[in-house]
Amino acid sequence: MKIGIIGTGAIGGTIAKKMSAAGHQVKVNNTGNIDKLNALAQELGATAAHQKEVVKDVDVIILAIPTIAIPTLPKDLFAEVPQNVIVVDTSNYYPFRDADMEEIKNGQVESVWVSEQLGRPVIKAFNNLLAETLASGGKKPGADDRIAMAIAGDDAEAKKVIAGLVDDAGYDTVDSGTLSESWRHQPGTPAYCTELNAAELRQALADGVKDDAPILRDKAIAELSAMSTYPAHPEVVKFNRALFA
Ligand SMILES: NC(=O)c1ccc[n+]([C@@H]2O[C@H](COP(=O)([O-])OP(=O)(O)OC[C@H]3O[C@@H](n4cnc5c(N)ncnc54)[C@H](OP(=O)(O)O)[C@@H]3O)[C@@H](O)[C@H]2O)c1
């Protein structure tokens, strides 16, 4: 497939690498100049593209930028993008990083807000696995304890396409429902960055409590920030799981 990725940081860069390794044609864009982007794109197995080009002639557009950066995208970025092009939102809202965003703080589901900002439907995916998990936790289909990713959205066909890309990356998917249900894998829920297999993830998605999530999200960040050294990846996953023990 032809994939355009906006954002080449921890998650966007990892998705680009995984998708190009799986044989997809990947274009990337970030805020830097095109020479620097060219060098990075080469490392990722992708090609560098200006913002207007990254969304052109692709099957899937993946937004891998912080929530706060969504409104900085040009208002007409998607004007000529056909409706059958799938837009994926990977973002997670963190007040410490994204500042106060009233609608989300008042309970609006994060990707519903993103969809409204863009003026088009989105699929929420790639948000509930840490970049480190995505980089190195992949397994072949059918492998024991293959890690699963949650995927939400209102278009069943689009979700199938994205589930295929996730499978290419080495992960199962669990359909978490419509976009309005995607709070079930936002930060502060048991489905968020806890590296679960499909059966465990299904249960975690069912166990989430919407009003508790922002409280647990902020508690987790406060506790992780208070540690003298930031824990290694396996400890972070254990820490996330322990929030719900
Ligand atoms: N890190 C993870 O483990 C992880 C996992 C799942 C989901 N997420 C979510 O994914 C989002 C991105 O996280 P991240 O960790 O990848 O952040 P990051 O490492 O800080 O990377 C952010 C990327 O977004 C780019 N960017 C920002 N504004 C842009 C704009 N207007 N146009 C084009 N590119 C823009 C930045 O460009 P420059 O490179 O030019 O600065 C950078 O490449 C966040 O909402 C995060 O919560 C993260």
C-alpha cells in the first residue's frame, strides 16, 4: 500500500520503518527542512515529502504528531484527499505536554476531537502500544502471546485495512468499537501500553472506566516523573499494568 506519515518521532518513525520493512511504499513528513528529512527518510526506508505531497496519491495517511499539533496542520491539508483514503490518528492527550485542551479535559473522546479538527473521519490505531513495543515486540501470526493493538473507528472496511497493516507489523488487533468508544484505549486505561494478547486486551477494553482514566493518566505521569531515573521499557509496562492490579 501507499502510506503517508506525518510525524517522524518515536511512533511515526517506528511505524515508517515497520511499514517499509513489510514492503509498503512510505512517504514521511515532519517540521524540519527537506534535506534533514531526506536523510532521516532514507534511514526509515521511506521517502521525504513536503506536507502537501505526503497526503497525495496514498491509500492511508497516518498522523503521528502530538495532539496539540493537530490544529497547526493547514486547514486545507485534506481538501483534495479522496474520501476513500484512510486517515489514522495515533495521538494520546497528555496535559503536561499538550497544555489544557478544554474539550478533551471536559471528557470529549480524543480521536473524536481530532476527527472534528480535521473535518473527516479517522481510525484510532497505533496509540496503545509504546514505540519500543512496536519496534521490537512483533511476532508472526498465530504465535503464542502475540501482542494485540486496539483499533477503533466508524468504518468497518477501513478498520480491516488498518488491521492488515498492524498484522504486517507483527501484532494482532482487537476492534474496540466506534470512534466514540476509543476512550477505552486512551491513557489511564488498562488497555493502554500494557502489552496484552488479544484475549487480555478484549477484557482490558471492557474493564476501562472513562471517568477514572484522566486521574490514572496524571497519577502515572506524576509517579514516573518523580523517579530518579526513568525506568527501562519492561519496567514501564509493569508499572502500567500495576495501576490496575
Ligand atoms: N512515543 C510512543 O511510544 C507513542 C506510542 C503511541 C502513540 N503515541 C502518540 O503519538 C503522538 C506522537 O508521539 P511521539 O512520541 O512520536 O512524539 P515525538 O517523538 O515528539 O514526535 C512528534 C513528531 O511530530 C512532528 N510534528 C509535530 N508537529 C508537526 C506538524 N505540524 N507537521 C508535521 N510534523 C509535525 C515532529 O516533527 P519534528 O521531528 O520536525 O520535530 C515529530 O517528528 C503523540 O500524541 C503520542 O502520545 C506515542
